[in-house]
Amino acid sequence: MTDAELENLLENPAIIRNRAKIFATRANAQAFLRLQEEYGSFDAYLWSFVEGKTIVNDVPDYRQAPAKTPLSEKLAKDLKKRGFKFTGPVAVLSFLQAAGLVDDHENDCEWKSSN
């Protein structure tokens, strides 16, 4: 998208109208494509951080699960180095959990991995 197209998005009430975040979306897409080219896929890049295996954490109570981890800090730092914006360690950990790279389900949860 051009700068003008991104500027027009600031008028759209259906989205977050923060100039930095709107422009970051384009920067992140461009960084994503570079990463995809380098690793063959974004998936391969991500799984390289966990050696291809889901990390299953000991979580007796969800209130004890951390908001960020050394892994999410490392990945966030690498993403930033590669040109990503608004990808801090808390958001990155949430993404890793949602994508199945990190399992922070409570230990007695039926969805807990059995690695």
C-alpha cells in the first residue's frame, strides 16, 4: 500500500486509527515476506526457535503463567531486528500460545499437550 492509501485508513472508524500502527502493518508485511523468503516459510522460522517441538510448561494455575518468557523476549528482539513493529514479548508469547508453539494450559486441562 502507498503512504496515501495508509493515510486514508486513518479515516476508517472500523479499525484502530493510530498512524504508527497502520504504517507498522505495512512494515510487518514487508518483513514477513523477507523472512518467508529467507526461511522458506514463516512457520519454519517460528519453529526454529523451539527446535520443532511444542514447549509444554508446568502451569498448576493459570494465574502463575508468565506474561512473557525468555523465549518471547528472544523472538521479539529478533523480529524487531528484522524490521517488525509492535511485536513485544507479551504479544509474541500470546501468539506463540495461539499458534501452538507454547502450551500454557493448566496442568489439569483436557487440552494440555502430553509431550
